[in-house]
Amino acid sequence: MTSPVSRREFRQMLAPGAALLLPGVSNALAARIVADQGFPAAYVTGAGIANTYLGIPDNGLLTLTELVEHVAAIREVFPGPLIVDADTGFGNAVNVTRTVRLLERAGADALQIEDQAFPKRCGHFSGKEVVPAAEMVGKVKAAADARRDPDLLIIARTDAIAVEGYEAAITRAIAYRDAGADVTFVEAPTSMQQIADIPRRLHWPQLINIVLGGRTPELPNAKLKELGYAGVIYANIALQAAVKGMQAALAELWRKGHMGEAAKLAVDFAERQRLVGKDEFDALERKYAAER
């Protein structure tokens, strides 16, 4: 599936002040649910894939091949633009070139690359390290050069606040913009002052990542629009809610030995089939069924 929204149109959607909500998806089912709820775009979360596919933390162990396979599956069912979390680009600037080409071919409309040292950590973990700014500048240049479609968005994320301080993070974001990034993303601001200051000083599109329980305070979407953010990532709200739902349902099953009234904790069989498009597959079977 290709998005009915072109990459050029997505650039216009992701404009300063849009505060476009970008829910995270870690698999194709989550992507179907995001689309069903009416969200026009989504964020393919590396942390979510690490958690759901491998059952491990977001600590840099997800491979490029695994990410590409997930993006292709999500692209098949999600009708809108996809921002893909490409971690550190899976190596140096030369590796970034291959990363961009594979993920663009798999269906990404925007690629996010960060300046952490490998192995990276979740942006809201402690103990992060960043590569020299000059090394990340080379990666950004490589990403911009490698894209086949000039409208593929290159998003440069900096994790420098926790390592080098806020001013260093702003300086890095400016350097990454100068190197060819279309969007920058100063990860994990820790105060309302920092949140307000980022788009005031960086006049091109900015992303903010809201992690429930993380380092960045949550603000209403209307306030983030007013401040000038282009996009608001909720990378793992769907995953966290799903985990809570699974815990609640399975706790009831373990306690009672059957579901009974607790079945209301789950969607029913018909709704599950609707979400995965069973009617479409039934129609295909009827269309191509051999006459008897």
C-alpha cells in the first residue's frame, strides 16, 4: 500500500504549529487500530518493536533487517504517512546510506536518526552517550543524499540535553539543520521552559516526544500548537495501554479459571475480525473461488 497522502503533502502537514498527533505503532495490528481511530499519520517506534517483538528494552539490539520487515508489514495496512524511528542509523554514515534506501523502499515517508552512541538507549533512560556533533552531521548529510525521493523527510534527533546540557542540544540541532535535516527533534526536555524555548529558537519543524512516566512534562495539544511544534509523538501510549489491558484480562483468567463477566475487558470476536479486514479477504475468496 502507498499512502494517499504524498510525501510532499506530508511535509505541509508537518509544519510549525500543526502539533500533528503521531501515535506510535509497533506492529501492523496497532497500525490498523490507529487508522481506525482516525489518526492521519503514525510513528513506527523502535522501542515498541523491541518490546513487542523481542521482549527486551529499547537498548539498541533491534536490527535493521527486523525494522525493515516491520515497516513493510505496517505499510501494507496503514493508509497514511509513516515516520520511522531508525535509531542511530545502524552504523556510520555509510551504513546510514543503506538504512535510508531500505526503509524508503519499505514505505517510510520520514526517517528519524539520532546522535546517540551505539548501542543507543531509550531517550528517557539514564546513562546515554552521544557521538561527536561532526559525526552526526556526516550521518545527516549521508541520509539526505541517499534518499531517492527528495520529499522523504530526514528528521535529526539529538539526545544531548541529558549528556552535554540544553544549550549544547540547541547548537547540535542547528548544525543538523544546516547539514540537511528537514525536521529536528530535541529529545527529553525536562521543563516547561525548555519545551517553550525549543520552537522559539529553532524556526523549522520541531517534534516533541511525550513518554508517560518519562522526563518530559505532558502539555495539552492546543498549548503545543501555540508554542509552534510541528508534531507530537506518543510513541508507546498504544503499547502501554495494551499491556495494561492484557494484565487485567489475564489476571482475571488466572484468578477465576475462566473469563465470564470479565470478558468485557476484551473486544469481541466480531470486532477483532473487523479490525483485521476479514470481510475484504472473504470478498477475495468469493471473487476467485473456482466454480463447482
